[in-house]
Amino acid sequence: MKNYLTTFLKGMGMGAADVVPGVSGGTIAFITGIYDTLLESIRRVNPSIIGLWRREGFKAAFEHINGFFLIALFGGILTSILTLAKTISWLLETHPVPIWSFFFGLILVSVYHMMRQVEQRTLSRLVFMVLGVAFAYSITVLKPLQMDPTSINIFIAGAIAICAMILPGISGSFILLLIGMYTPVLGAVKSLQLDVMALFATGCLIGLLSFSHLLSWLLKRYRDFALVFLTGLMVGTLPKLWPWKETISWRANSKGEQVPLIQENLSPLNFESVTGQPAQLAIAIVLMLCAIALVLGLERIAERGEK
């Protein structure tokens, strides 16, 4: 029961990360030591489970897919999204520099955590890391699209976003932002629009079951190359998480509200003179250090759990 409570709390961490554009729940899964277990458990949910159910019963099939682990983890993710969506959205609007500083520190130390697990440091692995950086950075500079929140688009958005959500370094929320579906989906969560949430969840389920097989296979066969590419994804998203930004242009969201479209990174020293807002440098540094301490603490807890 203690292990499942811990898994539930890790799921809440993943859910909180998935709400924020630029931060991936997959990163939280990786630094808390449950990433491989998550992928393997999802991978086992396939048509062969029906045959096992018929031969050995429901209990054997449930244990085969690590059912209690999945229920605890996704229960935590769902609980976090439903309870923290409003809070995190409010914090990002009212205290952007401290919050982005925390997430910047989180991803920065996660890069260190990932690289520690790479067994060999070769030129070919460096090339894969550079490719990951280039791919992630190119995504962060893309101009957001404006997809209409139709039923099929919501379903497709779920399938695409969930693939990013389980990739460390690529944020499912940011992918939703790029395709213009972040506001409709988050709005549906805030207002508990069950039909929209069910459609999005169905897309997530289909995308998750198909993509997890590929990712699990890559980590088993080409673990080092997969890890350095995923690390590159994290490094490539760091400019997106930089706390001090100047908004160059704005766009109207589905509610007619003005939200940032194109932003440019500034140094903390120039931020106040350009934007007229306080740089909050001391608070930003403290929160970055808190994020680093949090990840290192989670890493130590995960190592103790393995022993």
C-alpha cells in the first residue's frame, strides 16, 4: 500500500507537469525512477491480454499489466490535473518569473540526471543528442496553429499530446499550444465538460497504447541512443522555459482574451528596463535551487527503493 501511495504521488507530479506548456510528465516519471515500469506496463496492454484472461482469469491478466501500479499512477495524474489546473494557470499568469524559474531548474537538473545513465560517451551518441536539441528547439520556435475545437480535432490532439507527454523533454501541453488546442482542453478540464474530456481521453488512450510499444522497444534495443536523444529534447526546450521574456506579439484565444504569441528571451538585467516589471532575480535563483534539490532528493529516494 505504501508503494502505491508513493506511485500516486509521483502521478500527481506528472499531472502537475503536464498542465504546464514546456514541461513534460515523462520527465517527472524518469527522475522518480518509474519510467521503464510505466512503459512496460502500458506495452503489455494489447490484444494478447484477452487470451491470458481466458486461460488464467482476470487476476492473472491484471497482474500481468501491473494493474494496481497503473491505477495508482493515472489516478494521481488525473487528480493533479483536475485539482491543480486552475492553480497552475493562475500562478503562470500572476507570478510567471518565479514559476518558470522553478521549471527551468527542474529541466536543467533532469539533463544531468539523464546523462548519468548513459553508459558510453561516443561521437555517434553526441550526434543523436544534437539531433534531439535541434528537433526540440525547432518545435519551440514554430508559430502556433489555430485548429478549431471540433470532435475529430480534440481526439487527434489527445493522441498527439499523449505521445509528447510520455517523452522526457517534450511537453504535451506545449504541443497542444502549438496546434491551438491548449485553451479548449484546459477550459474543458476547468469547467468539467465531460464530453470533451472523454473524447480527449480516448485519443490519449489510442496514442498511448501505440506509441509506448515503439518507445519501449527503442529503450531496450538502443538505450544509450534513446537516452541521449531524449536528453537533447530537454536541452532544446530550455529556451522556452527561460523565465525572463518580452512579448513581441499577441493573439486572441478562443475566449477573445489576448495571450502571448511570439516572445523573446531577455537577460535578467535587461528584463526590468525593457518590460517595466521586476526581474525577481533572488527569488528566481532560490526556486531554481529548490527544483534542483527536489530532483536530487527524488533521485536518492528512487535509488533507495531499488535497493
